[in-house]
Amino acid sequence: MTPPAQQAVPHDPSTLTLRVEGMDCGGCERKVESALQRLEPVGHVSASALNGRVRVSADEGGTLSRNAIAKTIQALGYTVIDEADDSASTASSSRWWQSAKGRLVIVSGALLCLAWVLHVAWPTLGSGPFIAATLVGLVPIVRAAWQALKLGNPFTIEMLMSIAALGALAINAAAEAAVVVFLFAVGELLEGVASTQARRSIASLAKLTPSTARLLEQGEVREVAAASLIPGQRVQVRPGDRLPCDGHIMAGQSSVDESPVNGESVPRAREVKDPVFAGTVNLDGVLEVEVTRSAENNTIARVIQLVEEAQAAKAPVARFIDRFAFYYMPAVVGVALLVAIAPPLVSSMLWSESIYRALALLLIACPCALVISTPAAIAAGLSVGARHGLLIKGGAVLEQLGKLKRVALDKTGTLTAGTPIVTDVESLQDSDDASDILRLAAALEQGSSHPLAVAISEHAQQQGAAIPTVQAAYALAGQGVAGQVAGRDLMLVSPRYLQRFAHRPSGWDERIAALENQGKSLAVLVENQRPLGLIAVRDEPREDARQGLQALERLGVQAVMLSGDNARTVAAIGERLGIQSEGQLMPEDKAQRVRDWQAQGLGPVGKVGDGINDAPALAAAEVGIAMGSGTDVALETADAALLKNRVGGIAEMITLSRVTMRNVKTNVALALGFKALFLISTVLGITGMWVAVMADTGATVLVTLNAMRLLRYRF
């Protein structure tokens, strides 16, 4: 399996990515994006609470200032972290009581308890203790609201909380104001814990690659940082160690657990010249591995990059939710003003009552649960896919996968293994049996790298044949090979080469035609112009090809095989697999087929392939899927990749998409349902401010936890 390629990208002054701590919900994202978009020359901002990063792009020709952007983010109350401090940050964030939100909960809770004790012990103090508890707990909230307001963003949850708490004090509801401040602090902490858990689950892939490597130089072994390895260097990997790099084995053999990369549970035997990948585990032999990719370009790095960039390609449903939330909060603020002013003017309701209801309405106005409902589920879905060897490049691709109606698949390397194997060995003379034919043919093919020769040699080894030595071997240009084996002058040639000879057995032409009609390539063993036997070779379907196609059929997705191979071979494989097929197609023909289907309304269309000749069709399709064993061009052109090299992975991707989108719809329904229910109950005066805070926080935590359920999904 060849890992996805990624070229090293030089620093681009027009693009900046910052690691930010403290963003826990959609409201945090919008607050950061709104503030940064007001800076010059910022053109586009994408903040992700789920991976804790902010990506900023400059307008054309502009150069970004990291200091200015960092200061703006820090002014909002968040912390910008150097990548070098990432591990320390992660460790400290696991202790909730050491975080700013944790300390606020402890202080607010202690002050609230003290206020109740003082109120009971000394009733004459009145509401003084609750006012003090409210004001102390409200200080960091007001500070955050003021900073956001200065940066041009008045509609934040902190602003709404500040207005509600201060308004409650104004209408002599100090005890309730103190409870609301405490519940808000608890809710913010719960959001942070849930978001941190999601981030930790998604980012745990980074821990798969060891931090150090055993570098081999001039026969000496020394320990170096794995990140410092460069292509061409060699490392020693002991039994039980994780591989620190992508590379090829130069010495040794071992079983390698590749489940961290491709999800395959059975360890694979690896020997000299075989590829190995960073993050996999060497089980039982010492290996010497030559580095083929630097740390930032290896397989694990690529997986991490794909997951972290999920927000850069937001799903259409996510973009809709963002637009909805942009208009939603100002609208609710307007409704709150009406609730505060209108009832006393048209009825006998007291101003204190109408203002109280309006303040409670403000508390439930923040759309955090709605905004995070979609990206949380999509990020979890992308992470699940990555853990199972299904690399999906962003939320837009993940959403589109579930809509596919037709999938076009390449033959060689996609539906078939890509390496031919021997299917038939037949003797045409009484003097030699099938085992003799195989043994003699393998002797002639010794040392040849031709796929047919490799297939015959490997088959002979598997059969335990004693392969004799060949002498005076030479090639017959375009026809085969010849040489002396055990004193016999032999040739291994194509059937076409024998047409010039008269000594062809009875029924020879019919047998040859029958085998070739099955899509098989033939080699004939000849002695003195007399055929002794034949060997048939074919690139066989993958073991899971039929099951994978049946899984697509159960999902209502039609599969079609498009191949550049000859039509007869393609038809034979297609018949075996029960799939519609078309052969002898050039790369542009495959792309044209995809465009034709799209024009006929048969899409969305997916394309699966592994070679350079598949790249145009992969780009033309709504979703291009590359096999993990494919070329770099195919992997980079595609929207997704199957690291397991299993046809069944296509159906798994589609299923994951549909499961994820069901989770998204459930989250949206929960968020909107909670909002609708408590907006109505608050306007009617059934629920108060503290219930509103619990409902808003509860909805956010609930949709986050529901999204995290996807992390436990099993195919």
C-alpha cells in the first residue's frame, strides 16, 4: 500500500493557522471570526472549536501579522498557544479545576453557598450577599462581553448574560441572578469538558507516531527526534516499537500491525522492499527501514491534516446553520425587547414581570447548541472514517457521499488485486504432468520481473515445486523466453507465437479461445516446436469485490466498471462480478462517461480508481475515491481514499455519511426543539431565568455528546 503523498508546503505569509485554547462552542467560533474579519488585510477566517484552531487568509497581495491576530484573539479571552506547547496544554486541560472556567465555577459556587448561609443566619442583610455573589461571578463575564463589543460583536452569550444578570439585580431578583451566574459558569465548564473530550478523541491520532527514532549512521545507532528524519536516512526498528516514519524495509522481516493506519486487524508479513508506514507496530523482528517521507508528509500526518481541515470544507448543511444563527440571535433580542415593553403597555402586567420574562428570553437566545450540532457530528464522522482507513477530505465530501446514486469503478487495482495469479496449469502431453509444466516454466522465468513471470514463479513456490536451474537463457523479443532446463531446450511463449508451427494438438485453437474469453493471459511451454503444456494467468477480483458490490446494491447505489483493459478481459471480470462493464477506455473517455451520466441526471456520481489514468474521472465526479495502493496523482486528485484497499470500503464510506447526516439531523432537531419549547415557556412566564440557562447549556452538551457517540461507531 502506498500512502497518500503530500508535498512539503513552504510558509505562506498570506495564510496563518493558530492553535487557540478556550473555544468550546459555535458561539466562540463566531465571536473569533467576527473580530478577526474586521482586521486588515484579513479576507477569510475559519475558527474550529472542535480542533482548537483558527485559520486566517489574507486578501490578495496582503501579508498577515501573527502578533496582531493573536492579540485580537487574546483580547476576547482566549489563549493562543505555540505548537511547541501543545502537549503541555493538552495535559493541563484535562484538569478542569485548573482551567479559568473551572475556577469560575468553584468561586461562583462558593459565593452562592456563602450567600445562602448568610441569608439564613442574618436575614437582616437582605439581598446584599446575593448581590455580592452575582457581581463577583459576573466580572469575567462582563469583561468578555465588553471585549467582544469593542471588537464589533455585541451579540454574544456573555453580553446576554451580563444584561440578564444586571437586569435581575435591577428588578430585585438578586438570589436568582446569583443562581443564574453560577449555572452559566457550570454550563460553560460542561461545554468545555465535552468539547475537550471530542478534541482529544479526534486528535489522538497524533500520538500514533513515536517522538524518537533509532537512526543508523555508519553502522552506529543513535536516538534522534522522529520529526528530524529525512528521506534517504535509515532507522532501526526493534520488536514492539512503533515505526517512526514511512519507508521501505532494507533488511529483516517481521509481522507488522497496520491497524493504526488502515484498520486491518490481522498483522501483515513484511520483508525486504516492502513498504511500511509511520504509526504501525513492528511485532517480532528487527527491521532496517529507509525513510521515504519526512515527518510532515507521512501517512499519519496526512490523516491528521485531513481531520483538522474538516472545517475548511464545511458541509452545505453546516453553512446553512451558520447563516441561520447569524440572523437568529438578533431576531430573538428584538423579540425580547417587545416582551419587555409591549405587555405593560397593552395589559395590566407589571413592568418587573415583563422585564423578567425578557431577561430570561435573552438567556436562551444564544444558538450555541444549534451552531455546534453540525460540525461536532461531521468532525466525529471524519475521525471514525480515518480510524477505519477511510480518509474523507472535509464535511462537504462526507455529506455528498451519502447522496451517491452511481459509482464507476476501475478494474485493475480496484476491483482486481492488480497482480496476476496462475489460474490453470494444463499438460498437453502424456510425458509431463501439470506439476512438471509448472516446474519447468518457473525455471525459465527465474529472475524476470515481468508480471506473468512473477505470477508463475510465486505459484511454483506456493506449490512447493523444486525449481531446476536454467542455462543459456535468453529473451524472445515480445514473445517469451527460452533456455536449457535439465538438458532440454525449452521455450515459454505466447499462443500467437505457435501459430507458425504445424504441430498443434487437436482442439488447441478452441481451448486457447475459451481461456482467453475468460480474460486470461496464456503462456505455452514448448520443446522442439511441440507444445508440452500451458499456463493461464489472470488478474483476479479482490476477495471482497463481490461482497463490496453487493453492499453497494443494498444501499441503492448502482456500480459500473470502466477500464482501459481490452474489452474481452473486462467483460469476463464483469460477468464474474455481476457488474455492468465497459473496456478499452482512454482516461478522457472515463471522464466523459462520468459527465454524460451527470448530464442525464443519473448522479451524484462517484468514481473509484487507483492510477494516473483515473485522475480525470476522479476530478470530474462529484466524489472521487482513490484506492490507498494507488498513485500519488490519484490520491491527491480524489476527495477520499480507501487505505484498506477494500471494495467494501466504498459502501462503508456511504454508510458512514448517511449515519453522520442522521446524527446531524437529530442534533438540529434537539437544538431547535429545546429552543422552541423554552422560548414559548419563557414568554408565557412558565419557566424562569435559571431554567433558561440550564436549557441552553443542556442542549449544547446534549448535541455534543450525541455527536461523540459516532466515535464509537462500528461497521
